[in-house]
Amino acid sequence: MKLTFLGTGTSMGVPVIACNCTVCQSTDWHDKHLRTSALIETDAGENILVDIGPDFREQMLREKVNHLEGILITHAHRDHVGGLDDIRSFNYVQNRKMDLYCNREARITIERDYHYIFDYHQFPGLPEAEIHELSGDESFVVGSVTVTPVKAMHKDLPVLGYRIGELGYITDANHIDPCELDKLNGVKVLVINALRKRKHFSHYCLPEALEVIERVRPERAYLTHLSHEMGLYAEVSKELPEQVWLAYDGLKVEIKD
């Protein structure tokens, strides 16, 4: 299995519009972050997307993705679902609706904000999708792989992380119950959000993310959903524990059983 970080930035991305801070003005491409999303490629040649933010079109073109088996949605904030209209291209190519997997809270928001996808219509060219609502308690299958939801909280919003084989993926969380963390036991690779170094009201900060990593004990861990407040890639990387890295756009990680 291969994981590609399509985007690794927070809701405003990095650089932030009109910001003159050192990170936003950096010429190091490691400091350029589109909105957070990831692509999982299975041994069977299947593509599974995690989140579909407003940079979806650019990300798909950059990685030359020509098919998607389904989209795992962590939650329905706009930086994680703002690219839904652009599933139209995959509808055309694959000649089917796009399968979306999410919890109840995300389903309600998506059906409200993108009602034109789900309303009865005969207007050609609109996106087509089918939502599969997840309780968060049971595993399910996308393509040929089993996916296990991991329930977490994003302040007071229930969100989902996902475990696929030896990969655990958590973003936009600031609390996970111990029983849910247990679902990640044994993963070789853990991806977790770390917004910045100081505490935040709805995201893990760097010290909190490192605590989760220490609890799960993966072989490798990658920090995503980074804001410009985290600092420069070159400097922060030197401060991290062994086998923990800042993720960056385009990074590819091989995950072997």
C-alpha cells in the first residue's frame, strides 16, 4: 500500500493570503501546504481518497489520478469537502456515482450544502454521489480493503479517523477516547494532525500529537494539517523525535504488511 500526502495544510493553507510571516514567505517547497487530503493506493491498484478539500482538482492533476474507488470523509468542514463538485470528472470516466463514506454529522452537512448533488434533477453535468453513513463502530469495505473507523472529537464535533491495514490516519482531532485509540494498536504508520506548537481549542498541538504517537507506538509517524504557526520545516524537523516527521505535499510513503 502507498500513501501520498496530497495536501498537508490547515484550512487557509500555507502560505496564507496576505501574510508576511517567515513561513509564508519561505522559498522552501516543504513549507507550501495545500489543504489536507491523502490518497491511498492499494496492492490491487485501487485508489481511496481521504477528504476532498477545495484543492482537490489541483491535487488530482498533479498526481495524475484517473480513477477513485471511494472517498473517506473525516468531517464536513469546508477545507475537507470543498472539492466535491469536481467529482464530476470521475463520474464521467467511471460512469457511476462516487461513493462517499462519513458519519451522520457529515452526511447532514454535505446533503445540505451540496443539495443539488442529491436532489432529483434532470440537468446534465451535475455531480453524482452516494453517501454511506457510518456509525463509527463497524468496519466496512472499500474496493478490496477493510476500513475501520476511529471516532474522535474536533472540539464538540464528532469526526472520524480511519485505519486501513497498517495505516492509521487522524486529522482535525483534539481528543480520542482510549478505547478508540486501541483500534490503532499495531499500525506501522500513523498520520496525525498537529496544528502548531502551542495549544489550540479544536486541534492537537505538537506536544499533544506526540503524546498520542507515544501511546500508539507506530514504527513511523507523520504530522499533518500544519499551520504557518508551526514554524519552518527545516527548523521544526530538527526538534522532532526519531521516526516522527512533518508531512509535506507530494510525500509518498510505502506501507508494507
